[in-house]
Amino acid sequence: MAIVCLEYTVFHSMMAFRRAALPGLLTALLLSPAMAQGKRSYINDKKAPENRHDLDVIQQQVKDSLPAARRATICIDLGDGSGSGVIVSPEGLILTAAHVTGGVGKEFTVIFEDGKKVKAESLGLNSSVDCAMARITEPGTYPFVEIDRDDSAKLGDWVFALGHSGGFDKERGVVSRIGRLVQVKDSTIQSDCSLIGGDSGGPLFDLSGHLIGIHSRVGARTPENMHVPVREFVKNWDKMQKEEFVGDGPFAKKPEKGKGFLGLGTKERAGGGLDVDKVGRESPAEKAGLKPGDILLKMDGTELKSKGQFQDLLKEKAPTDKVALELLRNGKPETLTLRLGER
């Protein structure tokens, strides 16, 4: 069952109402069924709810939007830590934070609220604004949410945040928190939803259940948290899908050229090409299927003539870069595409 935290600072103007109103709101937030509404609510334009009816409007809209949002909110298990993310296509495209994925081409496990696990890998990112994209690599149709491509969120709007706070917990489920947008800037938005570690990369929704942002920075005080607005993802969408590392900011470190690792030993051949005589255990070469006895002919279209030339070509590559190797195996031509590791 989800945990819902309603900030006192958000509701201080409502304290004149009966105490029974807030428990009713909490109960409805924990219950969850139905479909997201698609219309902007009048409640967003009020400084504070003025009566029980206003509270009921917030209650009903979150109640309708929450089930689909929770199904699409996933835990990103990195092995040595975890974050959150949200699925935005039936094929399993994921939006999260750059500081969660940490780079391009990294493999991790996605955990759904019901405990189901699937494999995924990171795509591109923008390290300057903390946005990243990933995808589930196992075939299937996955629950997803719609994003707010119209960039319609405004200062003061009611929102709700989801995430796997502190890591995955099947008994507890996804954690839900409600609040308002308290600051809107070009590349960030701020809400007073309470976030903690593990929420990073998780989704921020408007009352209609449309994704408006991704959790980026947890504040020194839990109600002071920054999110990357969806418009930053839309702006970098094509580049991230193409696995590009965009920007030079603090949220992810750009791989350094010359540190790409392949993990094989070769010998020069008199007629050109290189004989593969060793393949390192659990190396990128082994994972890609390279075997002793293979004859390497080209890398990324360049003919291989010597070990030194091959090493020079690899020095231009960084960890997570993809390379295409054309080879002969048992006299038959093959092409293997693999992603380099890190030395």
C-alpha cells in the first residue's frame, strides 16, 4: 500500500475545516481506481481550497489518476544502489534522471510495483539538466503514462509525486505524495512534495495524471525538491533515443576517450587482418560472442592491418562506445556490434 504524505505547509489554509476532511482525503489517495482526467481543474487557480467541495475535487482527481501512474512507476536497481523512473511507451521506454543512470549503455534491472523484474539499459542523457532515457530490453507490452507535451503546468498547480523511496519494498509499494508547484524556471520546477533518497528519477504528475517532470534534487529539507520539466526531455528526445551523451554538467561524467576496453588478444596475419587468440572472461568481447580463431577484418569500416593500428583505433573510443567488427568465422563473414567496457 502506498504511503501518502500531505504537507502541513500546503494545507495550513485549510485548518478551519473539520478534521474529518483530511482523513477522508488520505483514505481516497490510498485507495486508487479509474482513469486519469484530461481537463485542467479550476482548483489549480485557487490560492487554497475554500470548502469541502474543493477538497473532494482534489481527492477525486488524484484517486482517478493514481492507479495508472503507479503501474508505470518503476524501481531502477543498479546493484550498488537504486533510483526510480517511469515508463512512457508500451514498448518500455523509460524517463529518469541522468544521475541515476550515470551514463550511456549501462545495464540494470527494472522492478515493477508487483515485484516483476525485467532487464533494461540506459540510452542517452543530458548531464547539464539531469535528464536521461532508458529502455526495457525484454520484449513485451508495458504499462505507461502520457507526458505533458503541451508544457501546461503552471506555478501553484496541484501535483503528486511517486517513487520507490529508500528502494524497492513490495509490501509498501510505490510512495505517493501530494503538493503544489512552488517555483517554475526554464530548466527546473520545484514542488513541496516530500522526497527522499530512492525517489530520484521518479515521476511528478499533474492532477490529470500527465507526466510533467522527473525528480532531480532532493533538498536539505524534504519539502524543497527540484524536478526536471518534461519540456527538457522533449527538447533532447531524439538525441537521447540515439544514445547521445549531451551536455557537460555535474549530473553524469562523460566517458573519457582512450579508456574503452574490448578484452581480447590478437596476432597479425601476413595477408592482413588479425587472428583472435585470446578472449577475456566476462569481457565485452566475450559477451558479444567473439571466439579464439576468429579473424578480424574491419572495425567500423576500417581495414585492420596491424595490432598497432587496431590499438590506435581503440584509443579513440570511450567506455560505452559501440564498435562494429567485421570478421571471418570458419570461413564465413560475420559482423558483431558490441559496446566497449571501461579499463
